[in-house]
Amino acid sequence: MTEEMQEILSFETSANIGKVNNLSREDTITLLEQGKLYATNIEYFYKQINDLTANLDEKEKEKEDREANWYHGTAAIVFIVFAIVSIIIFAEMSMWFDNILLAFGIPIVLIVLLWKFLFWPVTKKLWAWADQKQGIAQANFTEANIAPLKASLNKAYENFYKNQCNRKLQWGTRIFGKEFFNSASLAELLGYIKSGRADTLKEAINLMDQNMHRANMENMQRIIQDAALATAEASAETAQKAAEAATAAKLSALFNYGTYRNTKKIRKSLR
């Protein structure tokens, strides 16, 4: 390997896509194979990180959805029961007294005392118990589902930098540009060089651009043809319905005319 190639393949290289366009066919193949290897390596770790991040987000959302559990539901039900008991007490005791002040005053005083010394303290303790149970459930869920994902994600980032993927990414985007530094594009460029359809990176890129342009034009033409075919089919269907409607109208007119003639004959015969 020449010193020039060693310098280009180095992470500290100052070479760019303009400089590597003039490499020989053999050196271009070496460069593309190295770039493809780096790109594949980066894509592997990116996919791993993205998958773990998506799973972590899903579990975080699931944890948020678990906040309202049956513990708090139990506390809420007890609170509603206490409210219903208060209404029953007021309704029953108000009938014990003939005096309106006593009928309203005594039940209200009793209900206030019950809420102050029994109902509300019990409700608060139940709610605190529900919060404690919720915290334990959330902690268990985090330990079982979220903590392992976070550990795996941290390990994936550690491996990303351990394999120098950040430096490989900087090198690849400097040499090939962001548009072409991916395993699929580099494999296609490498195929053009190895098959002899191109001798330099510049020729291979131009050939790829031409093929992409041709594919886009063919796809556009296919879309236009499909749209035209759909329009023609819709027009044919509309014309067929119109013809069927016209035929039905003619038959209806003939039927009405025949009915009219027959009716006229019947009337003449009755005279």
C-alpha cells in the first residue's frame, strides 16, 4: 500500500472526495471496501442504540400509564363510601326532630365531627398507603424493565466509542460526503468499479446519479401511467353507467307508450 493510501485511510487524513477521485482503480476499490466496512460497523451500533432507545421510551410511557393503579382506586372508593354514609346520616337524623334547626343542625354537627376525627384521617391514611404502594410498584417496574434497558443503552454507547465509530463517521463523511457514506451506497459504487463500468470514484458516483435519475423518471412515468389508467377506467365506468341509464330510459318510454296504446285500444272496445 502506498504512503498516499495510508494517509487517506488514516483517521487524521485531510483528504476529501475531490482528492480521492484521482486514485487508481485498485486504490479506489481498497478505499471503498474500507469505507463500506466502517459504514456497516457504524450502522450496526446505530441500529442497536436506536432500538434500545425506542424500547426505553416505550417502557417509560408504560410506567407513566401505570401511575393510576387500584391502590388509589381503593382510597377513592372509601372516600365515596364515606360521602354516601354522610348523606344517609343527614337524611335519617333530620327526620328525628320536628324543630327545623335541630333537624338540620345536629346531623351537620355530627357529620363534621365524623369527617374531622374519622372519615378524613382514614382517607388520608389510605391515600398515603396508596402512594407508598405506588412507589414500590414503580420502583419494582423500573428495576425489572427500565434499569436493564438503560444499562444496555449505556453499554451500546460505550461500544460505539470503543470501536471508534465517531472517528470512522468523521472520516467517512470527509472522504465520501454524507450522501454516500452508508453501506448500501458504497456497495453500489464498489460494484461499479469491480465490474469495470467505472474506473474512478467520480465515474462511479456519476453512474449512480444517472441510474437514480433514470429510476426516478421511470417511477414518475409509472405513476402517471397508473393515474391515466385509473382515469380511463373511471371514464369508461361512467360512460357505461350513462349508456345503461339511457337504455333504461328508452325501455321505460317504450313501455309507457305501449301501455298508452293498449289502454287506448281497451277504451275503444268498451265504447
